[in-house]
Amino acid sequence: MRLRHIKGSEENIGASPYVIQDPRTHRGQWHKLFGNEHPIEIEVGMGKGKFIMELAQNHPEINYVGIERYSSVLLRGLQKREELELSNIWFLCVDAKELAEVFGEEEISKIYLNFSDPWPKERHAKRRLTSPEFMAVYDKVLAKDGKVEFKTDNRGLFEYSLESIPAAGWQIEEKTFDLHNSPMAEGNVMTEYETKFVAKGNAICKLIAKRV
Ligand code: SAM
């Protein structure tokens, strides 16, 4: 994602009632923060958050946490959030590598990765959100029967993920190289990037991973 620093974005995020400012203090206590025992699902790298806010609107019986590491990107999501009446979503401005410091063991029911940065150079492979390093982080916070759902139009990243995820000790439960023409499209919620790529005619790949 091309980044333009927005002046004052850290201050705005720091003052936002929709962003948890000290997420580590809620580790293992997120249900208390939501005030119910509903399952908690997270999107890692939510960008402007269209996808996760739509899920939160459609599923009041599920709690959501949107995670984005750049304050200037998250800020854009907050503008949309202000227009919505929702009590089942929080945002965090943290790097995904810190997830196990923020969430307790098995505290999360599902992890969404949507159009994650491809990091095509081999020397940057560890930064890919489906690398074995990141899968090990998800393993710490995801419930035993929890799932990771990953969508991308980047064929190289998808093919890499079809190898890196099993190499990390997970199994691919379902996959498609053309989501919008497959049974997996049922109930699909489009992300911001997905809308752009579909308009360009790109096929969307999707996989669902779970523990072996
Ligand atoms: N998920 C959105 C969508 O599909 O429209 C945004 C996709 S955008 C290409 C990827 C986003 O992931 C960027 O906003 C980037 O800052 C964020 N991101 C990448 N690596 C991250 C990490 N390690 N932790 C948190 N966010 C990350």
C-alpha cells in the first residue's frame, strides 16, 4: 500500500474512542472489554477497514478487532467508523508480530488476512503475513478449532502460502484460484482492495487454513 503520512494521525489515533490505546493490558480479557462471551475475530492488516466494519454490521453476535500498523491508514477507517452505530468492534494500531502480547492463548476464533502485502523479494519472505513466522504467532492466539482465512489476487503470494502454511504445521481446508466463480464465494464480503482488483478483471484466490 502506498503510504502518505497524514499530519497529526498519531495524535488523532491516540484520542480516538474507537481505538484501544493500551491493548497489552487487555491480554486474556478481551471478552470483558466487549462485555459478552461472543467469539472474537480479527483482521490483520485491515487498511481502511471496509471489510471488518461490514462484518461487524452483519454479525452483531460476533466481536471484531481490526488491526492496522500504520496510523495514517487507520485514521481513514476511523472516519467511516464514526458514521456507524456499532458496539462489537475495536481497532488497534499495532504490528501483527505483537499479536501474542495483545491476545491470550486461544482468545481468537478466526483470523482474516486480506490482500496482504506480497513482499516479493525472497529476503523479505518473513514479512509476508502467511510466512511460518507469522503462522507461529497466530498459533499462539487462535482457538484450537480456529481458522485463518486468506484472500489475495497475487498468484505468487498465494502459491507461496499454499506451501508456507502446511510447512508451519497447518492444513489447507479449502482453496480456490477464482473465488468469484467458486462455491466459496457464498457470503463473500468484498474488501477495498478486492473491489479494485475485481474491477481490473483480476481473479481472486482464497484459502482457509486450520490446525492439522
Ligand atoms: N485488508 C485491506 C483490503 O483488503 O482492502 C488492506 C490491504 S493493504 C494491501 C495491506 C494492509 O496491511 C496495509 O494497510 C498494511 O499497512 C497492513 N499491514 C501489513 N503488514 C502488517 C503487519 N505486520 N501488521 C499490521 N498491519 C500490517
